[in-house]
Amino acid sequence: MNNIINIDPLHLGAGYLLLLLPLGLLLWLRVPILGQTLTAVLRMTLQLLFVGFYLQFIFDLNNHWLTGAWVLVMVGVADFSIIRGCRLRLRRVWLPVFVALVLGTVVPLLYFILLILGGEKAMHAQYLIPISGLILGNCLRADIIGLRTFYTNLKTSEKNFELTLAQGASLYEASRPYIREACEAALAPNLATISTVGLVSLPGVMTGVILGGGNPMVAIKYQIAIMIAIFSGTAITVISALHLCIRNNFLDGGILDPEVFSVKLGNKRIKS
Amino acid sequence: MNEAALQIQHLELSFGDQNLFHDFNLRLETGEKITLVGPSGCGKSTLLRCILGFVMPDAGDIRVFGEPLTPASAWTLRPRMAYVPQEPELGSGSVRAAIENIFSYRSNRHLQGNLERVPELLERLLLHTGILDKQTSDISGGEKQRIALLLALLLDREILLFDEVTSALDARAKEAVIQMLIDLKSVSMLGIAHDQEWLSFADRVVDMAEAKEAVI
């Protein structure tokens, strides 16, 4: 890591000047996202500053409890983002999504740390936090796509869903085609990334290892392991989230509870 | 008095400020065929959805073969009924897959032998067996209605609930469907329709607008 070129604050500050070009173009074209862009850049800076200081503190302490607590905080933030992104009611889905995120993050994380990296060093916060962050970030994206696809399709095919129930299907049997579609949609971006990795772009972990002074062969080993962990994590979290949500998001008669949505999606009950 | 296949008593249901059912009553005897008529929006389709447990009434009582319909009992009562909507969706894939799919449900697995009746039923519904290999997206609305009807008949249910199931059929196909239903002597039927054929074949025609006013 000592080989890495450090960026001094003055140069980093100068880096912001690069933004003048896209901002100028946006202003010239009157694309109405100027304020949004500035807010996003400011948020990004503040969040990363906070995380930088905090991670330094956690890495120095290297306390397993503190590391675990930080991972749980990250899961909690992801949980809220997913629920907000899917326009679902917090009190109805926060627990199933939280459990699904923990499963999707912790299972591949432990596999990666204990089996692939191995050794005492791998349990260091310096490994645990970035790897869990990478897995969790992908789980978040996959859960948003998966849950949104599931609920949207279910809502638009409400009559077909009822017909399936009327034909004798159980709730799970009737939901199966929607689970399948949701999983496919949620995992498709990850599959596309896996199949084009290295050709379209150099992925983050690989770039990080190379910038940190590692040789490319070390970098690709990390990248392969992390991509497998990410894919496993996203599959675990999406499948768990859908199954756990099904358990408490339907009314007793098998109809999707409209109270699950944070926005009104029409009449509670359809008239003839 | 014998136990009715279906008994609805003092049904109350409203959506917002619209009162859809007020003290609505209906009795369907075993083997009886009732055709429901009435202007659109009077609650015909909603009534079928109430019977299937998809809409829970505000008050009143629905009994299927004497057993009260509740959100919990709907799961055990639905397998005694079959429902065919006006515009059935058969999912993606082939017609054959759509037919076989309903027998993959745990509650229908014991009926898998009924698949042998498919060619005979197709013939009676004036459908060619070649339709089985077509994609569900490639068949017409009338064909979809008849395949959905075929699914309902394969399930051997005691009560059939139909929502304008012959609306997309020509006169000949409509006649074939009605003849088939007439032959199901022991099956109780509650169908929404406006065609003359349905009105003359039914044991009883219930005008929903009038029924809401009086106890049947």
C-alpha cells in the first residue's frame, strides 16, 4: 500500500474544477439537474469525509464488536434505501428486508473471509468492512430491482393472480412466476457484469489492488473471489427478501395487502 | 331444506361512499344454474370475487356447502369452486404448459388423471388439438375463454363461477359451450351473462339491480 500516490488536499480541491465542464454544459443545455448534481457532489464529499475518518478510527481499533456494529449500521441504511426506493411501507417490510440483507451479506462475507482469504489477518476490519460494503452495495441494488419488479408485476397482473388462486394454487404457488421474474430482473445486471468483466471496464476491487501496489495476478484473484461472493450475496438476499415479504405482505385470503405500499395505488378493492 | 351449494345472507359491501351491496341475499342450490344480469357497475363481478374470498364484505354471511367463508376458510373452499373470468390470462408458454401447470398445484395433483379428458373436451369446445402446441399469446380471445373453461372443467369442481365467459365466442361455439354446461347436471353454476342463450339455459335469472332491493 505504500506504493500508492497520495493526493494532497490542494490537488483534490483542484479536482473539483473538472466539474465546471459538465456543469457548464448542463447549464448551457438547460438540463434541469444542476441543483441535484451540486447536492449530490456535496453529499458525496461529506459522506466520504465522515466515512474516511470513521474507518480510520475503526481500522486502528480493530475491535470485532465495533466492526460488526458498523456492518449492521450499513445494513440498516441499505434497508431504508431499499424500502424508500420501492415505495413500500417501512413498518411492513423493514424486518424481512433487513434479515435478507444480513443473510445476503454475512453468508458470502464469512465464506470469503474464512475460506478464501483465511487466517487471522482476514478478520481485520480493513478486510471485513470494504468487502461487506461491496457485497452489500450490490445486494441493495438487486433487492430494489427484485422487490420493485415483484410488486409491480403482481399489481398489474392482479386478476391473473386471483385466477391462479381460484384454480387451487397456494399463495406460494401463485407467487412463483412473479418470484421467478423478479429474480431474473434482479440478477441480470450482475450476470452482465460478470460476463463482461475485464473487457468493458476494470472492476473496482481489481483497480484498488493494483493502485495499492498489488500485481495484476493478485488483483484478478481478488476480483474473481469478490464477484462470486457478490453474485452469491445478491441471489441469497433477493430470494430471501421475496420469500420473507410474501409471508407478511398478503391478506389472509391471499390478496396483496394494499397497505404494503407507501403510496396509494388505486382502490383497495376492485369493483366490477 | 337441503344444504345450498352457496348461500349469501344479508351481504353488505361499500367502497368509500358507494354502497354496492345492502342486505343482499342469494341461494344457489346443488345442481342449479343461475345467470346474473344487471347494468355494469352493479357489483356482479365483485359478488364472484366475494364468493372466492378475494373481497371481504363489510357484513353478512357467505356459506359454501354450509361452511362459512372467512379469509382462512377461503383456502379450503376455493378448491370446491372454479372461476373463469371474462378475459382470462393463461400466463406465458404453450397452451399445453398452461393446462399442465394447474395440476402442479398441490391441491390439484390428485386430479392429474383428468388430463386424459383434454382431447375430448377440446373437441366438445370446437377446438383443434393443435392448439395445445400454440403459444398462449398467439391464440384469440375466444380460444382463451374456451381454454380457461376447459381448465375449470378439468378441475371437477362442484361450483362453477363464470364472468361473461362466452362474450368473445361466435354463435356456434357459444352453443357448444352451453350444451356442455347443460350436461353437467350435478354442478352448481353462477354465471354473469347478457346473451339470450344464457338466459334461456339458466334455471333462474337473477337481476342484480332488483335482487338488491328484495330478498331472494
